[in-house]
Amino acid sequence: MVSEWVSRWAHRAAHGQAILDVACGTGRHVKLFVDMGCTVTALDISSEALQTVATHSPNARRVQADIENAPWPLDGETFDVVVVTNYLWRPLFPKLLASLKEGGVLIYETFAVGNETVGKPSRSDFLLKSKELLSLCMGLHIIAYEEGFLTAPDRFVERIAATRLAGKMSASVQPPKFHL
């Protein structure tokens, strides 16, 4: 099922635009954007998940990569929309933001602190702190931001839609760097 947050902001993508779905899983959002006529790159560690993407979205570009333990596989490539849901690897944020074209939109939704009280993930490594996405997206223009509790299934989330404006992300306004 497509994330309500991604669905709400999908209109920011136009026919033919380049979309990157990071940690796409079986491609629920890949299909959404392919069906809108976008050129989609599906990125995931799982070859099985990407095989599922191939069955419902054969025209999507599929990239299998371990983005936590290997070099970023899309260096130098930029996208009109970058989508991330239910995934958090803080050291990746500089690469995600660098992957946005000027005018590009980041649509991000994942679990937040509090989720440990209702289910998994429960480790703090995988839960955003309050307003953390706002900090991570410093230098972008925030279109929308929400955090809180959602039901069906019960979960705590933080989510953002933000755009890279022309001339932004200069050397003086860079995303925070994370060290392992």
C-alpha cells in the first residue's frame, strides 16, 4: 500500500521526471511514479525485492546496492524527486541531499522516537528524534513537516517534504555530516 505521505506529495513529480526510491523494497512507490509516467530508479539491497519491482514495473531501473557498507552507487546522478520511507541511515543524508536537482523534492517518512512503545523498529539507531528531519534538511525549503502518532498500524513517524531551491546547498549550508 502506498504511503499516504508519498501519495500526498507525489503531485510534485511531473511526467518524464527522474525519481529515486531509496530502500524501495518491493516497489510500492516505484509503481506509483512509473504509473505517473516518471523515469524511476529503484534502489535496494535485496535482489528478491528488486525482482518483484521488475514484475510490476519492468521499465524501472533497478540498482542493487548495500548503501550502508559500500560506496553510494549513484554518485554524480541527480533526481527531480527522492523518496525514502521506513528507512533511516543517518550517514546517507549528505548523499540523498546531493542527489536532488535544483527544484528537486525530497519526500521522506520514517519511524520516530516513541515507536519503541508500540512495536518495531525499537532501537534508537532506527528512530528519528523529535524534529530531526528538520535539522537533517537544513538548507532545503520545507514544504511540509509532520511528526506524531499514526494508526493502522500503530506507529510514531516523522515526515517531511522539502525542495532544493536554486542556489541553495552552497558550501556554507551543507547537511550535517555523520560518522560511524
